[in-house]
Amino acid sequence: MRVPFALSAAALLAVQGSAAAAPPPRLPIAIEVLALDAATHGDSRYVEGLVDRAGRPSAWFEYEPSQIEPGSLERCADSTLSGAVPCIRYHLANQNLREVRPVHVVVVIGEGPLPPVRCIGIGGQDHRAEVQAITVNPASLRYAGNAQYNEDLGALAGCITAAGAESGW
């Protein structure tokens, strides 16, 4: 029996449409944001806003409470970004977070006209170093518009995801 092309194409589209309608599951994660002492308040607010946006219901992540000891990372904030990374890794390693779910990621904000941002997981080393170190443009909403903001948001989501992979996703 031959099925008319229009009928088989409509059936295929109906099956694809119903599968595409279900959104992908959001990744459970606990995120700590640490602004180094040298980072400006405006830069840290911009990055914190990106992190918040990445956790909205229509976005990538499902935020859960962090189990990182309160105040343990502040010891690393008076350093440069290159000095803060090993400090943060040391403190994360001492908290035995490998056995805890959700995965934990620390987003560190450095200083500069385009502030550097590092995403650090609990794996001991970067999963994808080229993705876990980004720069953002806090002036993008004032001058560059939504395209640059969305680019920063996508880069930060990639940064967090790579650090999550380091942490055990």
C-alpha cells in the first residue's frame, strides 16, 4: 500500500513537532560568584546579572543551594586572577565536594576594561581552558546593544558548562 506523500510528510511533521515541543532538561548546578577586590562594582553586577539570567526558567541551568563553606572563598579575593584560581581550587579540594550533588562552579570576576571571567569547577584542572576563561563587556547594554550582551551570556553559559563538566557532569 502506498501512502500519499502529503500524508506521510504531515505525519512526520506531527511527530517531529511533538518531540521538539518538549524543552531540554535544565542542568542542576550550584554557583558561587566571587569578584576580586580589584574588580569594579559595575563589572561584578554585570556578571552577576548574566549568571542570574542563565538560571531563569527559560535558560540553561537549574540553580540549587551551594554547599561551599560560607566565607571560604573570600580569602582568595585579594589576589590577581592568576593567583585566585589556585587559591580557589585549594579551598574547593578541601571541602570534598566531589561526592556532593549538584555540581559546584565558582565564577571569578577579574579587573580590566573588558573584565576577565574564569569558571572553576571542582575537578582540579580545567576541562576546556579556552572556554573557561572569557572576557565580558559590561558596557554592552549601553553602547553595543543586545547582540553583545547575548554573546556575553552565551560565553558565560559555555564557561559554566565546561566547569560543570570538570565537576562531574
